[in-house]
Amino acid sequence: MISTCTPVQAKQMLAEGNCLAIDVREYAEYASGHVPGAKLIPLGQFRDQINSIDPNLPLLLACKGGKRATQAAQLLEQKSNVNAFVIEGGTDAWIAAGLPVEREAKAPWALERQVRLAAGMLVLIGLFIPPWPWLSAFVGAGLVFAAVSNTCGMGLLLSKLPWNRPAVSCSVDSPCNCGERKSS
């Protein structure tokens, strides 16, 4: 069974210093605001990092709203005997509760904003370059699919680009050197 905690309970656990916070979002999301002291391990890399997690230390798992953190907790249940808590409502609930967040000093644009820019540019290119009207239709179909499936192929592709990745990768067993942080 997956345990949960409220953002206020998570903050108290962190203040007591008896747990490790892990953010399972992509770097651009993490950089825009995360639980103070949280280590970045994107969900796509989480399975590879499970063995490096100290099983004696409780984990606080965070993402935007709780879905990816729950998936990470399910992976932990299958692979190890780690005591993990999903922060209810994720980082959105943390911020809504008025709790402080850390932000990267040079955070990239949010992926959603990057997708809107890329999609808009592709539609305009398709409209104004005569032999490419199919490009606008393809982008429109992709946006409809993204809405229906709640997955965004363009967002996944954009997340792999260099500006959406930390300069130094983070892991549980080493300090995070993603860049200079600014608390707010």
C-alpha cells in the first residue's frame, strides 16, 4: 500500500531531518520550483536509481500533482523495502499551502510553454510555406491526441533537449549540483 502525507506533514518530516525528498518530474519542471532540498530523479530514470536509495531512510516523493510520484512509489514497492510517502497534491499543493520552494537561477521555460511555442511555430510555418499545409494538420492532430491521451509526444521530445537537462546529473548517493538555487 502506498502511503501519503500532506505538504505540511512533509515539511515537518523534512525539518526533523529524518527523510529524503525526491522530485520525479523532468528538469524544466523541477527547476521552476521544487520542495527545498529535494533531489531530482526523473521518473524515466527512477528504476535505475532504486538500488542506490538507502532503505533505512524514509522518502518523500513529489511531482506536479501526485501521479508520477505514485508511479515511483509503485516501482519502489516492487523493487525494494523502502518506506516512501507520496506528497498529496504534489508540488502544486505544496505551493498552494504557502510553503517555500527552491528555484533554479537559470530555469528553462516550463515544458508546456515550450510546447505551445513549438506547436504555434510549426502551424505558422505550415500555413505560410505553400507546399507544407500538412504540417499544420499534423500538429493539430498531435495536440488533439495529447489532450485525449494526456501524454504529449512533443513535450517528451522537448524534455530531451540540452537546455531542459541539468548541467550535472543528480543521484541519490551524491549531492545535487543542478545549478545555483534561489529560495522563494
